[in-house]
Amino acid sequence: MLSASSSDAGSAPAFAALSSLLGPDDWSAIALTLRLAVTTTALLLVLATPLAWWLARTRSWCKGPVGAVVALPLVLPPTVLGFYLLVLLGPQGPVGRLMQAWGLALLPFTFWGLVLASMVYSLPFVVQPLQQAFEAVGTRPLEVAATLRAAPWDRFVSVALPLARPGFLTAGVLGFAHTVGEFGVVLMMGGNIPQQTRVVSIQIYNHVEAMEYAQAHALAGGMLAFSFVVLLWLYGRRAGERRGG
């Protein structure tokens, strides 16, 4: 009882000190970053699942080029990716002109523009774990289900998805964490608009530029701790799987 009270007493001043360092713009950036990460991860899991299934099962010659396109954000500088998205979706770009002709709002410098850029940039972090999970399922369970007259959709939903569940967990965690840490692509696509496109990574840059190192430390330390916990969980889970297997 005494230790719990001491712990609460020790954590309260630390939280109060942190709250005093972070202003409204900082909390707004944190909330926007979490909203962006949740939205991006949810959409990516929906869109990446059929793509990963196709990559895991197909023997088409297109598999190589499609896989290379999916993995491109791993090696492409985020500013380059953000620049071409900005050109493509801007008022003079082909997609931007088409959207204007249809009476739709342009995506650059909006929240949904950030979502689109984040989805493109985090795509391999979601597709590749799902693809590996589907490949690990193998063909034998699906063949057994087929002998029991299960339709292709039933085999996918009832057999492949449950067996690939660990891959979905890894993909979701990696996609969320990678979106939280984005900087270059969101800066190019969204700019630095308070409460609209200013995420935590950009807010840290703003603090450093203004020589507000205490505030930068508070935000950067939080992101460092978050990243460490994510990696610790992933490596611990893989070690557990190896021991169990």
C-alpha cells in the first residue's frame, strides 16, 4: 500500500512537470498524430490485405514489379515521395485537375492529404508482414478446406485469416508506429499548419528551430520511449515464437 502511494506521489510531479512544458500546440500535435496513425493503420490493413494475399499466392510475372513498387518507400527519401505526391495531387497535377473538374477539394495541406501520403509511405510496413504471414500458412490447410467443399472466400476467411493473425498484429503495430514517426513526407504534403497538419515530428522541429530544447526533449523523449516499447514488444514476441516453435 505504501509502495503504491509512493509511486503515485512520484509520478504526479513528473506528469505535472511534463504538462507545464507542453503547450496547447503540443497537445494538438499529439492528438493529430494519434488520429493520423489510427486512420492510416485502419485503412492500410483493409487495403493491404488483398494485396498481400495476392503477392503471397500469385505466380504471375507481375509479382516482382508490384512487390518492388510496394517496397519503394523503404529506399526512397520521404521528401522525394512527398514531392511527387504534391505534384500529382496539386492544382496543376493530373489527379488534382481531375478532382477540381469533379468539384472535389484538393488534398495537399489537408488532413486527408496526410492520410494518403502516410498510407503510401507506410505501405511496405503493413503489406510485407501480411505477405509473410500468408506465405507461412502454406497450401496444405487450404487444400484440406477445399476437400471439405469450402468455397475460396470461406477458405480465406475461415482458414487463412485466423492462421495469419500474428501477421496482422505485427503489421498493425508497425504501420501505426511508422506513421507516428513520419516527418519528411508529411511536411511536404501537409506543410506546417497548426491543428490541421502539424504532427509531433514537425512540432519537435519547430521547438528546436526556436531553441526551445526543453519542449523538444519532452516530445522527442516520448517518441523515443514509444519506439523502444514497440521494438521491445516485436523482438520479444519473435523470441517467444521461436521458443514455442
